[in-house]
Amino acid sequence: MKGKGKYFSVSSESELVRIPAASIVCFSADGNYSLVKQLDGEVRQLFCNLSQVEKLLGQQLDEDSSTFVRCGRGDIINTLYIYYINPLRQKLILSDAATFRHELKVSKEALRELRRVLEK
């Protein structure tokens, strides 16, 4: 990732969360909130929805935000960690092939489009 030194930050009245962008595996919808999953296995709830996360990524990471892609309605993934895509099984595995493995269930259409983009 070009922006290894870049951070994703979000704050609320009571807290500030500041995460190195390169350590973010994905964001998942959690009602009106979002969950961020990190390389070290930590999962943190953010007090903003995925649309707000998308906007913040674009504002804070500039051109490096393109490594984060909305995958269906419920997830934003870091494309650097895409390990396996199977649209028929609706299966996406994010991994660094060494320390973590995270499996998501994503719609067939979203996975087909993601695969198409990656194969270009």
C-alpha cells in the first residue's frame, strides 16, 4: 500500500479511533454502525455507517482509498488482502496467507464484479 504511513480516523463525543490504513482488513455493516476488522484480529465498533466510512476513507487516504472497495451492501474490503473469491458459493476470503484468515459471505453479483475488476 502506497500510504503505509496513512491513518483512518473516526471520532465521537467520547472517543477517537486512529488505525493505520495498512492494518485494516475490512469494514462490515452493523446496523447504523460499522465494525472494523484489523490484521491483529481486533474488531472495533465505529459510530458511523458504511456510507460515512466510505466518505472518510476518500477524504483521509486520497488516492490510497482506491485499495478499499465496497463489496455489496454490507462490506468494504481492503483489496490487498483478497485471497479467494468464489461467486457460486458466495464466499470471499481475506488473508495475508500467514497470520490471519477472515471469511465473508457476499452476494454473487458483488463477487462477480469484484473478480472482474481484479482481473483487469
